[in-house]
Amino acid sequence: MKRRALITGITGQDGSYLAELLIAKGYEVHGVLRRASLFNTDRIDHLYRDPHQTGLPIHLHYGDLTDGASLRQVLGTVQPQEIYNLGAQSHVRVSFQIPEYTAETVAMGSLRLLEAARDHVERHGQAVRIYQAGSSEMYGAAPPPQNERTPFRPRSPYGVSKAAAHWYAVNYREAYGLFICNGILFNHESPRRGETFVTRKVTRAATRIKLGLQDKLYLGNLDARRDWGFAGDYVEAMWRMLQQDEPDDFVIATGESHSVGELVELAFGELDLDWSRHVEIDPRYFRPSEVDHLRGDSAKAREVLGWAPKTSFSELVKMMVVGDLDLARRELALEEFGRQEPRRGAAHS
């Protein structure tokens, strides 16, 4: 029988790559979808078909990490063998503006899911393996390199909330014997990254500037250093964690760090642009408390999981530039089409 996996945050960057991976491995994939007035499934539309058809690649269920009852209902319906908790309010800068909501979804949301899973296991006697998505933002001010033994020193409501979720997972693993793994993933990006995150903000702006669709890019701290990898590589590590004999926690990272300034220079360089002519600093994009330097030590994951990143930083940036250049070209084509005058004598409907 096919293994069944449940993914919260399936419509996000990581959720979409993980869904593809699990489908390729023969899983029956289910996702939790928050109810909204607008569709937000563009990252998984290529995997989804009309529910009246048979052999669906993925199955979507309405639920929310702020609603424990809905999580229990979904678990009862799906009966998963594996749960991947990727749902969150995941924007660090935004977490300063909506700290309570961030804590409600990231920290308390994870607790609700763990409690629903504990209850599900006790009621049905079915073993469930759980992946809890951690973040390098939990390390915050801790000096690099950061590994599984580095103390957390978060510097944002998001980082604090992720640290709380991490310790909830450890507690439920120790208290109830649940198979729970914390994946402490350092920054991971892709062409599917949201446009408000700095990597995608840079590649999106660079390609639009190249085609004359905009002239300036406004950024905050160009000196902040991050360990950036490819999200498609990192979801493989998530899956590998849940295939181990015993649950454990793992740092997933490339081991390299680059500044935001390096990211900008590389992205603009791919397009033969002088970034200094187009980039300006806007103090509004500085965080109230900054994380200066994140660089992960993933030696444990490499040894135990046999995992290693496959995509270099330069390859990642080029991949994102290529994707956004295609998007910008389509945007330009639509703009040019909109400027065209209707043909004389054209019929009006």
C-alpha cells in the first residue's frame, strides 16, 4: 500500500517541492489548505486535478494551524504515516509587525498539531512520524558556525516562535515517545520563493530593471550574511529524517555564507547590470534587532542521513534569475499588448 503523508503549508515553496518529491517516491500526498477568498495554489497547480478524476497526485483538506479541531479532523480523515509541519507565518521582518499572529501560527500552531497527533496515535494505535520545520533564525545572535549543539539566541518574534516549536517537539518526543524530528534548516530559496523575501526581491527587481519595467531596488542591510541553499535539495533532507530508525534533530545547511551585497552583485551581474546604479538603501527595511551572520554546520546530517547540498550559491542565483527573467518578459509582453490600440473596424462585443 502507498504510504500517506500529510503536509501543512503545502502551497508554500517547501511544501510544493516536498509534494513533488513524495509523489515521485510513490506516496499518497495530502495537504492542509487554509480557507481564503482567493486561490493560493499556484505552486502546486501542476500537481492538482479536478477531484472528480481518479488517481489524484495530491488531496487537499481545509484546515488551519490556529484551529485544533480542524487538525484533528484532517488527521482522522487522512490517517497519515508521516506528517510534515511546514505551515507558518515565515517572514522575519513581518513578524515584528504581527508578533502575536506569528506566535499563534508558528509556536502554538505547532503545539496544536503535536497534540492532535498525540491524540490520534492514542486513539487509533497507529504510528506516526512527524517532521517539525525549524529555522536558522532560532540561532540569531549565536556566533557561526551553528550546529545542533549551538544555544538558541533568537532576535525576532519569528525566531522566538520557532524556538518554542522546537522545544515543544523535543518535549513531545521525550514525554510521549513520539517519532518527531526537528529540521533546523538554514535559508533555502528557489524560483518559487515569495517575492517579499530578499533573494526573490533581488532577482525579481534585477530582471524587471533589465527589461525597463522598473529602475530602482530598495533594500535594507547589505552586510547581513546568510547560508543560502536550494529548497529542492533541502526537502530531500526532510524526508530522510523520517526514514531513520530513531528520531533526532539535524541542521541542514551548505556551510557557506554570503552577504546580501554579494547576492545583489551576482544577480545583477548575470544580467550585465551595474547594481550600484539601481540599488538604494531604505532604513524601513532594517530589522529592529538584526541577525548578522548565519552559517550552518551540517556535518551530522551528512554523516547520519547521507545528505549533502547539490546546488551551489551561484547556481541557485542563476536559476532564480532565469525564472524571473521569463516572468518579466511575460509581464513586458502583456504591458506592450495593453498599450496597443484596437484595430480599426474591430467588432465590439
